[in-house]
Amino acid sequence: MRTLYTYIMVFPRRSAYVLIALCMAGIAEALSLTALLPLLSIAVGESSDSSISRFMEDALSNVGIEPTLDTILIIIVGGMFAKGLILLLANRQVGYTVAHVATALRLNLIEALLASRWQYYLRQPVGSLANSVATEAYRAANGFEHSVNVLALSIQVIVYAIVALFISWQATLASLFIGLFLLMVLHRLVRATRRAGARQTHLLRDLLTYLSDILSSVKSLKAMARDNVADAILHDQTKQLEKATRREVMNRAALSALQEPILAALTAAGLYLALVIWELSLPEVMVMVFLLTRVLGLLNKTQRRFQQLTAQESAYWALRKAAEDAAGEAERATGTLEPVLEKGVTLHHVKFEYGDKTIFKDLNIEIPIKSFTAVMGPSGAGKSTLLDLLCGLTEPGSGEVQIDGVSLHDINLRQWRHMIGYVSQDTILLHDSIMNNIVVGEPSLTAEDAERALRQAGAWDFVSKLPDGMQTTVGERGGMLSGGQRQRIAIARALAHSPSFLIMDEPTSALDPESEKNICVTLQELSKDLTIIAVSHQPAVINAADNVFILSNGEAEALSHVPEVQR
């Protein structure tokens, strides 16, 4: 019931819309059936002393309707058609609402993830996040649908029970008591379904996490004939998921299979009691049996819906926890000053620790504007951490990162990042066109911006010669292009929004000497208009730079002389 209550509290307006729509459909059906007893009594010529019969007879007389058989049948059929129309509109509202809930859950998680701190994001498996956005959001939205249906069906049970009480309160109370008793007896199947649903959520997350990791390295695994090991693990995880799904399906089938014969037995018993014990009239018996059968059927349907809710609820709680965890790790936006890069960037007495390990104990670096600065050092010296500090992705333990002498802590971090072009160590391109790989969905960037960036990155010559130009698809992870071409596309992406500060992490590490030389020449040209810092251990990059710093023992040492490459 906690999930049922939570859905309503989280989506109160949407829950109200769906609940009202479903209740209107149920009440319309109940009212049309309420008229069935007096209309049948009138049709067969029997008198009835019930208040419902007298009310219906008076109502027909007041509107001038003769209670003939054909008129009564038209009224009954018309009421059912009205109920069907209302139900159609209700189901339409349900569909819209379920789609809205799924979208809201996805966007909530995505926004929380993208607003989280970089160190938190690094700890999250990509496959797990993809599973949350796709599978868990869909299952959670289905859980919302089942929850409002549980409420709507419960209200319908109450409406039918009230109608039945006017005919025979003894039979109604007895049927409700028996129905509730059966719900308790069969609740074990509901609990088993909840466990199976929770198991599915856990297994789906593990499966998609592992699958995502395997697909990212499938080339090397196939090359070493080790893809069969990954296949065996995926096969085992898939079989476990199949087993959990089978348990859920079997529990649902068992609940449905047990409910139907029990309902038939209760209907037969109710018919015997109505005719023999309570000696009700034939129209009353017909309507009573129908109503009680309907009440018990709705109770059974409510339980089945609740069972489906329990199967899906674990996905909602897993998705909610992921969003709450990400929201709890949100970046702290403290600065308000507008950044202006006119003098340079400085790291002043920066100290940074990662856990128990000291990365920087007294880091001092000056990066002049419109210059090319290279940073080198052994593995683990903190080269990538330095770039993270410059982007504001992480904060120093003490000391300051300063932009034109102003602490980055006091600067509007988002505005500062808009001034940065970033090229990561791993050149990851989307399986999309060159154009879309450069603009990456930014609505303010045009084809002219993409072409300008390609020319700046020295990539326009080869792009313009491709059959489809900028609309050429680069393949999975850019596999249709060479390493040097991929790197230039990545540089063009970083330049598309006309940044002032270009940050590069190992820009030539995977390139051949000729491609590396060409990239270095491109960077030297760009440094006439941009401030560039590149982390690298490649001699060509070091030789091309105007300034070079060596990271060692938590500090930075500036090289006094930097040889120039041939320009």
C-alpha cells in the first residue's frame, strides 16, 4: 500500500484525472445496472416493493415513457453504450497519464544525473543508468496505471455493494465477507509476485550493466577469442531473469485460475440462498446474482491489479532511489560573478587529495591568454585532475583556481564552462552524422558554425570530400574514420561554440607521427586566438607548446626552455 500512496502523492493531479475518469465509467455502469431490477420487474409484470423500483417507475412516468419491454431494453442498451463511451474516454486519459508519468520519471533522473558532481557520475555504471531510463521508467509507469486502477475498482466495488444492499443486505454482507476472506487467503500469491518483481529489477540492472560494458570492448574480446566467456555470463544472467519472469507469470496465472472456480461456486451458492432461503422474486434474484457476481469479480480484479502493481513497484523504488542519490550529489553552485578571460588562468597553492592519497600538495601554474601550454608527468601525477580543477568538475581542498585573478569559487560555474572547449582523452563519437557530432543537439549552432569549426580543426579538407559531406555517418564510436580524422572531429566539436579556453587531454596519444604533427600545427595556429592547455606525454606536443609544466610530487615545475617544431 506504500507504493499506492506514494504514486498518488507524487502525481496528485494526474492521479485525480485518471481516478475521476475511471470512477465515472464504473459509476455509469453501476447506475445502468441499478435500473435493471425495476425495469425487469416492470417488463415481466411483477410488482416490486423496493425503493429502487418505485423510484424508477416514478422517473419513467415523469418523463412520459411507457414502461414497455422494447422501451426498457432501449434504456438498458443505451446506458451500456454511454458507459462504454465514458470508459473509452477514461482509458484514453489513462494512456496519456501513463506516458506522462514515464516521461516525468525519466526526465527527473536525467536532470538529477546531469546536475550531479563529476566524481559521483564516474561511479555510476552506464548500463545501469540506461536501464533506469528505459526499462525501470516504463515498468514504474505501468505500476502507476495499476495503482489508479486498484483505487477505481475499489470504488466500483463500493458502488455495486450499495446497490446490492437495497435488494438484500444479508446476501450483500455475506458476499463481501466471503470475498474479503478469499483475498486474504490468496494474498500469498501476491507476496510471491512482489518478490519475483524485485528479483527482475535487480537482474535487469545487472544484465544491462554487464552488456553495456561488454559491447564497449567487444572488438578486443573477439580478437582474442574470449567473447565466449562474456556470452556464458550473459547467458547465465538471462536464464536467471527468465526464471524470475516465469515465477511472476505463474503467480499471476495461479491467482486467476483459483479465483474463477471460487467465484463460480459462490455464485451458485448465492443463487440457492436467494431462491430457497430468502425467497426473493425472480427479477430480484437475477439482478442480485448479477450484482454479487460483479462485486466478487471486481474484488478479484482489484487483487489481480494489486498483484501487477507489486510486480512493478520495485522498478519505481529503484528509479526513485537513483534519482534521489544523484540529487544528493548535486554540484554546489556558489559563484555569481561573470567570467572574463582577459589575463590568464592561475592555480595558486592548490592542494588536492583523493581519499588518503595526496595528488597536489602545493600546485602553482600560470596559463597566459592566447598561448599553448603543455603539461606532462608520470602516470598518477594528477594530469587529468588538473584539467578537472580548471573546468570546475572538482574543487581543491585548499588554494584557488583563479580566472583573471578572481577565484573560480566566486564565478558563475556554468558561464565559465560555456567559455571552455574540451577534448577528452578517449575520442568518443556518436553513431551519427559529422554535423550532429559537432553540434550535439545545441539549437544555437548552425551548419555554418560546424563548417567554421571544421576549418579551424583542419578537418574541412577531408570532410568536404566525403560523399555526403557533413551528413556522412561516422559509424559506431566513429569507426568509419581514421584516428586522426576522429581527433579532428572531436576538436571541431570543442570549437563549434567559439570558446575562449581550449582544454585537451592527451590529444595525440593514439595518432601516427604524421597525424600527430598535423594536429600540433593546428594547435599552434589556434593558440593565436585561443588559450590552450594540453595534457600530454608526447614529445611533439611538448615541442609545439609555448609553456611546459612537469607534474611531480604534487607540485609543478616549469621548463625553462621549450624547443619549437618546424612551423
